[in-house]
Amino acid sequence: MGPLKGFVVIELAGIGPAPFAGMLLADMGATVVRVDRRDTADLGVPGRTPKFDVLARGRQTIAVDLKSAEGIAVVKRLVAKADALIEGFRPGVIERLGLGPDVLADVNPKLVVGRMTGYGQHGPMSDAAGHDINYISLSGALHAIGRKGEAPVPPLNLVGDFGGGGMFLAFGVVAALLEATRSGKGQVVDAAMVDGAAYLMAMMYGFRSAGQWQDERGTNMLDTGAPWYDVYETADGKWLALGSIEARFYQEMLTGLGLAADAELPRQHDRKRWPELRARIAGAIKGKTRDAWANVFAGTDACVTPVLSLDEVGRNPHMAERQTLQMVDGVTAPAPAPRFSRTKPEAGNQARDAGSDTETVLRDFGFTAAEIADLGTRGVVGKPAG
């Protein structure tokens, strides 16, 4: 099992970044118990079969009436035997439920409470609604992504929800768990997507301070401004990615494209002639299919690769050899990462219907058969009513 085997995490069910963090922790071997609500909730993804909810894999699920004192008492008993709790509600929500950090600390002083929000636990916008696009717009990340003269391009929801959100929540929780093993004390992890997205922009902020990054998008080295760091259409309407930054890699790229001997070709860093250089590169690449170019550059250091669709990734020889993707019951999903030499992580069970493991979880956490039966009879626990 993974390196987090033996750690127990309670996850208050939500969407997006907090479940992503739960998946990371579960993939790394932690026992993650997802507490679903017994009442139906608008989570923005109606009608989806649980097995396709990749972010919810590897969990046990218990459904609890969080509007009742008895339900809150159940969660407290789970927390008493856990190492961490993660949640993704707006600030103040778990406090109103009766599960605020101070309350949880009284139940379990070593508990790490990981809180995932868009704008953070404090600040003028802390209570505002938002989504990935809103959080990365405040961090500077969205403004920087796009082509010259065009609108900013949202990079799916990778930068806010996942890179700057769930990844930082999981990192923060693990860091706090390590500290708790020394101090014997838990603490609160305030993971905000605006902070995480800004953190991911650290290199660009450094470039900007040094005068090496312009506010006009599509004019810099990594934002499609440089003709040798961009994607180009091939003869078959597919795309080729160039990342030939270093001089030696750039020369290998020119050699592969058949441009290395052209004495009239603009120099790599002659910004004034970048449009001309781009046109020459584009013209050359348009002359062959994507896969033909992939063969030309295979085994070179030109930093040139085919742009693969989601359906093609698993068939790529490198990705297939590494088993980067896995398929279970017709569902394709990424395998756990990173890799470990000794404590190898494994993707757990596919997501199940909310509350499917209620009795098992309660029994494992010390509830008696009589208590479990009574809680079910009174509707405190069980599968969602809706």
C-alpha cells in the first residue's frame, strides 16, 4: 500500500478540489471515509453514475443527517479516531453545523482540519461564490494565458480547482500530519485557490519583477509568444507541440524541420523577426502529418511531441509502458502519481452510491450493532432519502 497507509481521513462530501485532495490521499494509502448527506444536494453534476466519478475513488461512504444533533454526534465519533478531516464549504458552514475547528479540537486535539475554499477563510471576498475561472482571474494566471490580441483562455479547471486547490490542500494536510507526529497537536490548514493559483505563478512573477514578462499575453516565451514554444497544425489537421527553448534543442528542432541550413532564417531570440520565424516553422510543419513528424523527432532532444487527444494517450508507447492510465469497468482514469520505490500506491475502489458503506464504517469505528440499527431506524444514517 501507499506511504500514507495507517492514516485515517474524514472527508465531508463536496465537489471539485476537496474530492481531488481526497483522491490523492486515498491513492497514497490513507483510509478516507466520505461523509455524504442524507438529503439531496445540488453539486452541479446531476445524473452521473458513481463509477464515472473518478475523483471519488478509493473511499468508503457513509450518509449522515448533518442537520440533526445525532448526525453531528456520529461525525464527532468518527473524528475521534481520525487523523484529519477535509472539507470544501464556504467559511462558517462547518461552524454552523457544529463541526468547527474548535469543536473538533476538543474531540481530537491531534486532528488536522483541511479547509478548501476559493477565496480563503478571511478577506473581503471570503464569503463570495465562485469557480475556478474566478479564482484564477484574481491570481493573475488567467490574464497571462492566451494568444496575442485575443481573450484570456481558461485552462480547463486545472489551475484553480486542482493545481492551486486540491493539490495544495493535500500537500498542506500531509505537512500538518507530519508536524503533528512531532508536536502531538493538530491545526487548521487554510487552503485557498486564489493563493494556490498565485503560488503556481511564482516563476512568472519573478520574470515580471525582472522586466522579462510583458502584460500583453502571447508575447512572452511561455505563452505562445515565442515561435519555438507553441503548437502548430500539421498536414492532417492535427497538432505538434514545440518546446525547443535551449539553443541545442532549438538546433535539433530546426534540423528535424529541414530549416537548419537556411542562412536567411531569423535568429532564435530576435523578437522583431519572430513573426517571420513563426511563418517559416508553420510552413514546414504543415508539410507532414502529425505522426510523420513524431517519427522524425523520435529519439531526439528537439523537445517536439505530438498533441494527443484523450483517446490517444493510452495508446502512446511511452504512456502505455508506464501505465499512466488505467481502465476499470469501462472507466479510463489516471493511475496514482507520483511513483514510490517501496510503498507503492494503488487506486482504490470505484466510487459507490452515497451511504453504501454506512454500516461497515460505523462498525469499524466502534459503533455497536444496536447503535447502528437505532441510528438507521431514526434516519440519522443510511442511504440518501432523495
